[in-house]
Amino acid sequence: MSKQITKAEFQVMDALWAQSPLAATDVAERLANDTGWSLKTVKTLLSRLVEKGAVSHTTEGRRFLYSPKVTRDSYARRATQRLADQLFEGRAAPLVAHLAESKGLSKDDLQELAVLIEELKRDSN
Amino acid sequence: MSKQITKAEFQVMDALWAQSPLAATDVAERLANDTGWSLKTVKTLLSRLVEKGAVSHTTEGRRFLYSPKVTRDSYARRATQRLADQLFEGRAAPLVAHLAESKGLSKDDLQELAVLIEELKRDSN
DNA sequence: AGTGATTGACTACGTTTGTAGTCTTGGTGT
DNA sequence: ACACCAAGACTACAAACGTAGTCAATCACT
């Protein structure tokens, strides 16, 4: 029943999604630049992620190697779903509309979306 | 720089977005069904929202009438933006793809999206 | 005018989060 | 063999959150 992953924890996940398994030290190293977190902080976050069931570890000698148990993809799917449900009753169109307004989707983006939608339409037959 | 609106606070906002201005009692009444929160809880949340700058109040006699200072639309825009930035480098296409996969966009949804995208394309010229 | 209900202000309190620090133990290098 | 260091376990602690409770003022009614 993997609980909520917080903002800070997400950054740790992202490091692990970029590469895994990793030891705590390595995760900390990769995050140091963006976050300035101490190794201790990263270890705490890793532990909490393990508790929450989002990360697993295997023992390698005296150290732990951490791996995500949830794929970035499935995490993204759930997060997107939650946002859509909360804000747009699960509808995609208004969500895209908002994206378009706020970000100014590029022509390429629009093209890509058009193609994607064509595909989805075809698949739904 | 109105701070983060939490999940519980969001529900209060949603009540105010549905109708405003409202007195605390009325907000509580509207939320009672979904949340079971006591009036006290709702009042606390309203106060916090005022502190955070998301809600304003005017005095009407001895009671407050609360109104959202942020529109649901602009809140949605920012939330969507944040999600897209965090998960998809701001790109809409993968976001829609995830929605499609997780929710199974209906044919109508797809049609609506296609139309929307045509519009956006036209606008971007 | 007195009493009770209602309102916002302030306080409370356990949990989660962000961000570490201390303790213990098991390798490492000499 | 031993001193040291790095790894995880456990502890810390303030701020934010979820969810109320208490208090003082005030309005509404008898």
C-alpha cells in the first residue's frame, strides 16, 4: 500500500530511476548538486522510501544497494491520474488545455499530440 | 507567493470555488458530507488559507464571508504545470499518453482533444 | 437585562516532512 | 592486532498538516 511519496523523496526516486541499484553514497553524490543534502538526509529519505515500499534494497557486503520498486512510468501514471481526477474529473482535454495556456505548447508538441491522438483513436477501434 | 495548498485545504477551496462568498458555517455544511469535518476543522483550514493568501474574507456583522483569491482555473494551471515539469520536462504529449493508458480515454475524449489541438495549431500561426 | 448560542482567536496535539546528528558495528589499512 | 572510518540504525527537532478543543466577545431571544 505504498504511501505518499513526498517532494524530497521524489528527488531520491528520480536519482534511482536514472540509475539503479545504487548505494546511499552514490545517490547522495548525484543529488548533492541539485539539493545540497547531506548524506544523512539522503539516507533518511531512502529509509523512509523503503518503509513506504517504494524502494527495495539488497545487501552487498556491509552496504545496501537501493532500487526503485515502482517504475517512474507507473508513478507518473498515478500522479497524472490523481491530478486529472482532482481537478478535471478525470478528463484529459481540459488538462491539455491548461498545459497549452500555461506553457505555450510548441508546434512540435502539438504535432506530436495530434499523432498520439490519431494513434489512440485507431487503437480504440 | 501564496504557499502550498494542501489536500485538505484544497477541498475547502473547492467548496468556495463552487460558490462564494460563504461563511465558515456554510463551507462546513457543504463539506460535511464528503469529509465529516467538524466546523472547527473547517475554520482552522479557512484561517490557514487566509494566511496563505489563497482566500480573503470580508466582515459581515460579526462573521466572515470567505472568497477564493485564486481562481480554480489558475490553480489548476499551476498544478498541471508543476506536474508536467516534474514528471515530463514540461511536455504535454507523454502526460496525455499516461492519461490515456491509465484511464482509457473515451472516444469522445479523444475527439475533443483532437479538436482542441486543431484549434491550438491554428492559434499558433 | 440576562442567558444561551454562535463567531472568530487562540491553543492543542499527534503525525508527517525536511533536514540532520549520534551510536554501534563491521571492514580496512598498516 | 588495532585505530579508524564508513554503513546502517536509531534519535532529534522544528515546521507543516490534519483534526479538533477552549475562550472571549457578541448577537438573538425571552
